[in-house]
Amino acid sequence: MKQRTYRILLTPKEEGGFSVSVPVLPGCFTQGETIEEAIEMAKGAISLYVESLEEGGEPVPDDSKSLEYSLTFAF
């Protein structure tokens, strides 16, 4: 089993819960009512996405070398 790293983005939804995207896997989205549930749902979505890529013989991206920074601006 190969270990891979994926960055996920959790965004609070107005109606409650969180939407989740995986930037390095285009179209890989899910959601959850809590942060914990959203993370678990993301694990499942990533697993299915990667499995599909592997079955199709396509390269599987890995986010392990990505760096991320958040910048805050006051205007």
C-alpha cells in the first residue's frame, strides 16, 4: 500500500455543515454536518477517486510536497 497526502479545504455552508474539496483531485467534493464527519467523508471520496484513477491506469496526484500559506489582509 502506497502512502499519499492530500490537502482538503473545508468551507462552512450557510445552511450548516461543511463542504469539502480536494484541490489536487479535480471534481472530488463531499460534505458533512460536522468537521469530523466532513473529514471522514473526504477520506471516502479520496479513496474512491484514487481507486478510479488506478483502475484507469492514470497517474495519481499526491499533495505531499505542497506548501500552503494563509494571508490575512485588512482593508
